[in-house]
Amino acid sequence: MTTAQQILIVFGTLSITYGMLLGIPLTRVRMAAPTAPRHLVVAHLSALMQGPVHISLAFALDMSALASWIETGAAVLLVGGSSLFVAGATLNWLQGVGDHFVERSPGWYLLAVSGGPHLIGASIVLEGVASASLT
């Protein structure tokens, strides 16, 4: 197993665990009210979704024809982007932010900068898998 795969699998497992842990305050809120704070729901669901995505990408890297240092860079970018996204949503929840676009909250900035690393990392993995598939 490559370093990139290990990074993705470890982060994916941590992400799933964090998403499950966010289920505790989410359950507490829902026991007392018919709705939950939007940012708590986003943090919970995104952590739960991103975990399996990262683990799946680790297996996709088996097909990649890229150099291992490039794959590791892509894994770091993906993990960084996902960490920023979940941290932004969590921060918005903890600060009781309403509309983070209007408020330009600190969480909004984390969410905003998460896009670049996500897109670059995913593009690199896609290139590695596609180039190997076409040869």
C-alpha cells in the first residue's frame, strides 16, 4: 500500500468517526426540537460522506500510473480540502452562524478555501486513473 493510499484510508476512517461523533449533539438537539442547526447537519453528513470517498479514492489509486510523490501530493490536497470543509461547517455550527455567505463568518472562509485543494487533488487522481486506463 502506498503512502497516498495510507493517508486517504486513515483520514477516511477519522472522518467517518468524526461524523459519528457529531451525531451525538445532533441527536440531543433533535430530541428537543423538530429541526437541527443547518451547519451541524452539514458537518455531520459531510464528514460521513467524505470518509468513504477518501477510502474509495485510495483503492482508485491502485490504477494510477502517476509517480508516488504526485499521488501523495494529491492525497494531501484532498485531505486538506476535506478537513477545511468539515472544520468550516463545524465552526459555523459552534458559532451559531445563520447565513455564512451573508455573514462571511470564519467558517465561510474555511469552506471557501476548501474548494481549491479538493478540485486539484481530485483532478490529479482522475488524471492518474484515466491515463492508466487509456494505456
